[in-house]
Amino acid sequence: MSKSENIFRQFSSANLVNVTPEELKANLQGRLGEIDFESEGYLESELEQQRDLSIKFHWGHDHDFGDFKIDGRMGNRHLYLFDKFLELFPLTVGSFENKHVLDIGCWTGGTTLLLSAISEKVTAVEEVKKYADTTRYLSNAFGCNAEVISESLYDLNSERFYDQFDCVYFPGVIYHLSDPVLALRILFNTLRIGGDILIETAGIQSDEPICRFDGNYIYHQNGTREELNRGGWNYFIMSGPALERMMQEAGFEQIQTFWDETSKRLFAYGKKDSQIGICKAGLSVPDIK
């Protein structure tokens, strides 16, 4: 059993704090497949250009609660990624002890629960309200010290979030962002001096600093519009050198990147050694810290 599997197994129905096993099962299973676009702020006329995952409820990662199991679209990827970060970069499970971790794009909470088990506090950010609500419910059910914020990553550009976190956990998100350099700068500003960032993303295996642009008309996985199960909606798919340059622009140092041939994905690590400036020429938010 891997380190992450051993940690995550505690989140079973036997260890609930604030709800009963029957309440947990009924609540979570009742969410599956729900179609709700109005609470997400979409007009019906806009739906063709929105992500299926934002309109219809899809469970994120596999979760065996003991008396029942929910299979997620991403399987056990949350566990694989955590173990991979520990393997590739100067980290151990103990590196998260007494740390405040910012979990970006928490989906249905698998990663948030995992991080909450090994850190002092987790703040999870999820722009899709139905997923933020699910993560909040799960965190409360298991008595986790986790705050869940239903906002865009870009909303973290405020005094409230400056210099608040010891680690930013950022897998599977940056290639879905229209403005990755700005996003990295915002996350840089949320870190305390000495904090670090862990990134995983779809990528390009190349020694050149290149990006490919897809856009929301490109679907990368089979699925149907009728069933709202299409995958895609990516923006910039980048190579390791391109991501390194973006991270450097944002202020990060001690940057490492690694192409994982098994998953065909890109991993990266960086630290905030000091609060340094950013080039503001052409920046979409020129008054950013």
C-alpha cells in the first residue's frame, strides 16, 4: 500500500464525526448526475460553450467509504499524484506537518481530505459551486480543519490571501486557465516566504519553451453532448521549459520540472524565496502585487 493510500483509507464511514453513515451515503449519492447550471451563474444560451463538468455533477476521484463506494472520473489519480510529488521533489509526508495548504481546484474533495490528514489546515478553492459544496460537506462530515471557498482562482488576488500559505497544491488545473502567468503570480503572492508550489499538468514533451493552444471547442475525450460527459476545454498545453519560464516570470525560484513518461504529464516544483516584482508590461492586471 502506498503512502497516500494508507493516509486516505481513514476517510471511511466508520470514522465519521458529524453525520451518520446513512446520511453520508444518501447525501452523496443524491448529488450524482445532478444538472444545475443556474446556480453556477450560466444562462441557458451559454451552455454550449461551458464545461460539462460545470453543468452536470460528476464525481472526481474514487472513494471507498467502506459500506459503499463512488467511482470517480479520475480514478485514484489524487493518490498517484501525491506519491509522485513525494518521489520527484524534496518532500516527505512530514513536509506538510504544521503547514497551511492551499488546494486549488478541489473538485469533490478527494485531495482536500488527503491534505487535511497530514497538514495543520487546508483552504480549498473550487470555482464550480456544486463541487465546493460537496467538499465542504465531506470536510465537515469527517471533522477536517478545512475551509472551502467557492471562487475563481483569480479572486485570490486580494489582501485577504496575500502571504497566508505555506504550500500551494496545484495539480490538473493550470492548463484549464486562460491566463496562466497571472494565475502563477497570484499563487506566488498567496505564499509566505519559504513556501512552495506543486504543479501537475497536461504537457508537451519538448526541450523547447513552447505552448499549444486548444480552446473550448476542442474535446479530448469521447463523450456525448446529450449525456454531458465530454472532456476537454483546455487552453495552453506547455512544455517543461515553457512552464519553467512562466514560473520564473511569476517570481518562483529553485524551479524543477519533470516529464512523467508513464502518465504523459508534466510535474513542477518551485519556491518563494523572496517577494520579488513582476514585469507588468502587457500584464492583464497591471496593478497586481
